[in-house]
Amino acid sequence: RSAYPTQAEPARPQFQFYLADAPSGPATLEILDSAGKEVRTMKVDAHQGLNGAWWDLLYNPPQLVELRTTPPENPHIWEEPRFQGKDIRTITHWGITGTTGIPMAAPGRYQVKLTVNGQSYTQPFTVAKDPAVEASDAVLRESTALQLQLREDITETSTMVNQMEKWR
């Protein structure tokens, strides 16, 4: 059935599936747009019996910058508890969260694709617009397209910075 975000409650289209036997590994849930292009991919800890998974209407996130070098102004940064045992550290800026740069799906037709034990099952579904939102579906689609371009730009920049970090 259709799913739509509201101001009172986050959108979480729920998908339910039944497995006669326990899977040999994790299941994969893919959300595809109407053209079959990947929107989001998630691992699902599935088990024998009835299973459920939900999607928060967000696309896959961008690749982020992964710093590997020690900053001259803080030579002991790797001793900080948040970085102990890690090879990388992400850039953090005031006001920017881990979800910054992740596009939100526009109203429209989508598909959910479940892959378990090498076998895939696909089902169409619709994301409807929140009735409280005054923008048209066309404007929301344009907004998502811009968000996707920004995500790709963030990924491209991060990929270049990550390569420089490896060279350093």
C-alpha cells in the first residue's frame, strides 16, 4: 500500500515477508525507482517465519571524507577514545550531521526487491505525498533530483580527498 511522510510521524514503509526456512545468510532489501535504478540497499537479518523491514524514504548516503593523517595541531588525536582502534576519522562540522547530503524520495512509484539465498522477489509500491505539503509532486521530484546531484558532488569530492589522504 502507499506510504507517505507526515510532520507528526516519520515515514516508514514496512515490508513483510515469510520464509519457510532459515536463510543461509543475510537477506538484501533494495529499493528501486520506477526505472529500476537503485535508491537504497539494506541488509536484513532475516529468520524462518514472518519477517519485516522498513525504509525511511532516504536514498543511499554519499561517500564521506575519511581522514587518515594526523593533524599537526593535534598530534594525539588517535589517542582520543572516539578514534581508538580506527584507521579513519570523518570530518565533523558544527551543524552538519551524519544524515546531511542524503536525498529524500519524492512521491511516485517504486519497487522493493528482496534477495534471499540468491533468489530475488520484486513488488511495486507507491510513495504518496504528505497531504499537508503544499508543493506539487513535480516540485518534489525536482527537489529530489537536486539532492541527488548534491549527493553525487559530495561523493566525488570525498573520493578525491580520500585518495589524497591515502597518498599522504
